[in-house]
Amino acid sequence: MAADRVAAALLVLGNGLTASGLSAGSLARVRAAVSYPYVERVVFSGGWEQARSGAAEPPPGCREADLMRAAAVSMGMNPDVVRIECRSRSTLENLLHVAQDGLLDGLRLGPGRPLGLVTHAWHLPRARFLAGKVLGLRGAALVDVPASGLPRGGLFEYGVRAASRVCFLGVRDPAVLLRRERRMVTMLRRGV
């Protein structure tokens, strides 16, 4: 984050759940959001990724964004600035559902009032790319807010990022993006 550029709002992308609650990565992202200077709105986004494998739906209030919100409020975040999106299973769905639900509406985001993307450094390039596709925010309209820890991602994240750029080339329609993402994930899991 550049010292002279402070985000007007934050979008905190989930990093998954464990059997006991938030993953270490999700908690690191919550801490990064809580320690950020005051913003008008904080959106926590994360559902239950395990839906892809057919896992049962978690009980009410136990999806990732619900747990991130609870953790942030317990760390001192003002609950009045918090919104949640808890249906998503991927980074693309995070952004699509945030847009569909109007969770950033009314903020007049752009280069003078950027959106802060809260995620790990290895995930930021793909998150920025998808924010451009879905939200229309690029370059100076986004501020990187990297969470500390978890220096992973490696070749898999690089592969997903490269595949995203190819599969999503020229596409902005949400339904087409989702169809292409599902095909891409299937191919990557098969090792194609």
C-alpha cells in the first residue's frame, strides 16, 4: 500500500475454513483488515468452498464471512461498517456476489477513492485481475492490502492466474465467467 493512498473501503477475501473454524490464512486477512486505517465499509466475502466437493451446508452463522465478521468485531472493528457475502466458493464468486448484492454500492470507488483488496501477496495479482473483470476497478482504483504469513501459492496459484487470464479473455458476463471458471477448475484438477 502506498503511504499516500488509503482505501475508502476494504474487500476481505476468504482463505477457507478448517474443522474448528477459520483457517490461519482467513484469520491473517481479518487481522490485516482490523489493523487498517478507518474505512467507510468493510466487506467480508467467503462462503463454504467445501460445497464443490458435496459437503453439507454449514449451520446458519457458520460460513466463512460470518466467522470473519465475528472475529473482526471481537478484535474491535465497528460492526456498523461491516457487510458480508457468504455464498461464494471461489475468488471469482466472491467478487460476483459482492457486485450482485450491491455491497459496494454508493461508495463512488475509483482512483481517488480506491477499494482495498485484503488477501495474501501471492493471491493479489489474480484478485486484482478479477476485480477489474467484475467490478471494473483497475490500477489506481485498487489498493493492495496484503495479509502477513502463509507465503504459499507457488506454481498452482501461478497456473490458476495464467489460466484465468486465458479463459476469461474478453469476457465480463457473470454467467459466462462462472461457466468458464468451472471448466478451468475441472481441467486444473485433472492436471490437463
